[in-house]
Amino acid sequence: MLSKVLPVQHLPQGGPGKQTNHYVHPDDLRTAFALEMSRMYRNEVPLYSDLIRIVEGVNDQKFAQSINSNTMDRLDLERHGAIRLGKPMEMRTVCRIFGVLGMRPVGYYDLSAAGLPMHATCFRPTAVSSLAKNPFRIFTTLLRPELIRSKEAQDLAECMLAKRTIFSPELMRMLNTAESQDGLDPEQAGIFIQETLKTFSWAPTAAATAEEYQLLKAQHPILADIACFKTAHINHLTPRTLDITTSQENMRKEGMAVKDRIEGPPSRRCPILLRQTSFLALEEPIKFVNNSHDESLQMVQGSHKARFGEIEERGAAVTPYGRKFYDELLSKAMENATGMSPEEVDEQMISTFCSFPDDWDELRAQGLIYYEYECTGKSIPDTITSCGTDRATIVQQLLTEGVLETKPITYEDFLPFSAAGIFQSNLGDKSNQDNLPILKGSAAQDQLERALDMCIIDPDQLYASAQEASLEICLRKLGTSRRT
């Protein structure tokens, strides 16, 4: 049986709300899927194993002083992948697939402003408990062919995409089964995972001729990467590091071709948002369909660059006010850094971001980050009374007296310009957007939501809800009533 070759048959069954107990819980199914995807990617990209070894070595060094064992368990498992889709039907089906794994579309990312003819969302768990178990994410982009300047290239891409089917009949059967019976038993889950992995695996034979590939690549490498292949191959699988600067230095020491600078905020004592870097995309052999008159040549040998080794360092989630402040400083830093070397850009970033507080208490006091509350175990002093006092004042008193403490909520999402910077560096950097062979686009969230056939979740709502829920739990534990 297919399920016997996968770890899913050993997973606990049942879950909240189930009338029967023979279905694999979505959290466990997601974990099994993430582990199998990691195994597949190791086999396809051997350098990925070296990347994981480097990151795990750095994390082990930082472990004792940085995090607790529960967080370390999550860190060892934590990955995010990225896939590129070509048509709305593919996005809709992928949305259904990830729904079976307990993942929902969170956040809208307009990449056209960075010269990429696509937009994106991130499929990930949304419940705090599910994130704690396994925060596996897939950053999923959808091509916007209407932004391609060349009508010839646009028509060719759309024609090629119209012909392709990246989902097997067996996968669609398992997907329909999962939705109709609200879950999968272990055997069905094994088949579902195996068939889903085929969708995201590497296909060394292109669904295009070399001439078609070159025509699309000349317009934009992303266009060729999406339209010319039979699968939506995963182009990176990213581990999380506790120290991205050291990890990048170690990557470089081992001879990896590393990006010239780390994307995202500068290094800080109190990290925020997301920092990313990667080893550059590999030149991989592929075979093209032969369109010559030489019948002895069934295929034409060529190569393609798409898959790279990314790593990330995650900090605190920032509030809308904090994000506005971040974006303003980033824009200012990038404007001042025009024409500078990568080292000078980093110095400019550090200098510009000096005005962004780098102290957890100050970040909380100024409303710049999201945080969760925890009870310290200390009793409420007699001096604190809830009678006639608003909740905000009570909470501040509890914090001052050490009855409550806060810790930042981890940023679980992405930064569009950082993602675009990674993509561009791995597809051939084109820094002058005016010369890019795409039309200037604007955000089109409603278009992406129509493709998904559902609304995209606002990540700020998730962070704010998690913050409020943690406070309510603490106040109930402390027996402090909420004033209405």
C-alpha cells in the first residue's frame, strides 16, 4: 500500500469535532506532508542537505540562551516553501489541497510593483495551537499574464498553460474524498500526500521547445519558469535560523554562491518581521521538446535556473502602525542607498533604522509590535483593585507588579519586497524597473480572491486576536473580571 511508505500511518487519528476517530488530524497530516516534501527536496537538490546542516549548527549554538525546548522542537520542523502557478484553476485547486492540511490563504502580496508579473498569498495555519505544532507555510504566486508587454509571449504562455494539467486524477479523487467526508484515514492520507508531492516535484523534461522557452525567458524568466514545465515545482524550502548573519557567513565559507546582502530589516537586538537570504539558483539540466526536422533527436538538451536555497530569521510581528513606520524607513534607506555597494547599503539601513525602537518594553509601549500575555505565577498584590478601574489600567498595574509579562508574537508572514529581492537575485537582477518587459500593474486582491474562490485573511486580524485571547486567558486565570 502507498501509505506504508509514508510516516502518516503512525500519526494519531481523530480530532476536535469529528464524529468518528479514524481520520488523521489536519495538524498531523500537515506535519507528515512537510516531512515528505523535505525528503523529496533533499533528493532533488543535494545542496539543500548542506544548508540544513549549517542552519541546525547555528541554531544549536544559539539554543541555550535564546529559546526553550518547546520552541526548539518547532524550529527543527519549521519550513516554508514557494510555488508558482500559472492559471486561476491551479490556484483554486491548490487552495483546496492546502485546506485539507489545515492551511488557509493569509495576506495579499502585490509583486508587480517590484517588476514581477504576479501576485501572491501565503497558505499557512491560522490557529495559535496549530502554529505551535507546525507552522508550515507555502508562499504561492499566481502569474498575471496581462502584465506581460509582449502580446506574442503572453499568448504563447496562456496557450501552453491551458494545455497543462499538474494534478493527477488520483489526487483529485482523494481531494474530493477529503472534502466529502471531512477528513482522510491513514491509507487515504498516504495516497493524498504522495500524489500532492508529484504536483510540486521537479520535471527535468520541459513541456516546451527550446525556442518557446527562450522566447518566454527573454520577456521574463518567471514566465518561462511557470509556463514551460509540467509541474509547479517547489523552488525553495526554507529553514528558520536564529542567526541569519552567522548562517550566511558559514554558507559563504563552504563555497556556496550566496546573495550579496540579507533582505529585510537590519540586524537588531530586538528582531522584527523577517530577514531572508539564499544561495543562488542552480543551473539544472533539462530536456526540451524537439521541433527540428532531425527525427533522430527526440529531445534537445538545455538548462534552467529556478531552484535555490533560502534561509530566514523571524522576529516580532509589527502592528499596522509599526509596519507603516518600517515601510517609511525602508523607503528612505533605499532612496539614500542608490548606487551604493551591498556593504554600504547595510550601513545605510542600520543608520536609518536607529529611530525604530530596539527595546521590547518600548516597542510594546509605543504600540509597534504584537505580543502575548503570560501569567508569571506571582499573586495579585492587595493594592491592585478592579473596582472602578478600567481594564487597561488594571493590565498595566499587573505588568508593573510582575503578575503578568509579555513576549513578542512571532511574525508568520512575508515581506513583498524581500520576496521580490530574493526572486530577482535568482532569476537575473534587473534593477531598473522602467526597463522591465512587464506593464506596470496595481494590486488586484479581488482578482486573486476570485481565483481562490475565497477571501484572503488579514494577518493583522490574526495577530490582534491572538494578543487579545492571551490576555483574556490570563485575566480568567487571575480571576480579574473584565469591565463592560
